[in-house]
Amino acid sequence: MRRYPILAPLLLAAAPASAQTWGGPTMQGPSGSSMGHDQRAAETAKIRSDIRDGRDSGQLTRREAKQLKREAYQIDTLEERYATGGLSPSEEAELFVRREALRNDVTAKRTGTRK
């Protein structure tokens, strides 16, 4: 689970120059506008719910669920720290990448396609 802090900067650095001037990936709502704090928090809550469901159904071990929940907590903590001055495009992109990586890990572990 410690690969996430390293993953986001690498993905951002590897983005083409045109993507960097655009601002990178952002979580967007149905209207195409950037998602607010409440919507991002709802995304993390959904991931936590999937972790609980996976643990309850036996698809995730106790250890896996604990590691995944820890990463969700770290994402929330990081977002709170970033949000004090408003999210910059790079901060929003980092949170997006970390949430997507966590969502993919949860899905992979629940479906048995573990790395």
C-alpha cells in the first residue's frame, strides 16, 4: 500500500506537456464541472462501503481490508490538508489518481485478480 505516494507524482510527471497545461485529470460531475469536496468524500465513502462488503462476503481478508481502509483514510487526510487553501489542479489530480488506484485495488482483490 505504500506505493501510492510514489505513484501519483510519477504519473503526473509522465503526462504529456499538453495534459500538464490542461491541468491533468479531474473528477467531474454530470455537468462536467469539477467535483466538490462533498462529492469526492462520497466517492471515498463508496470505496469504503465496497471494502466492508468485500470483508463481509469473505472476498477480502481482514488484513487486506485493513490496508485498504488505511489508504482511504490517508486520502481523506491528504484532502483535508490540501483543502485548507483550496485545491490546486495538481492536488486535485493527485487525489483523483490515488482514489482510482484504491478503487482498482479493491475491485481486483474482490474479484480475485490480485497482483
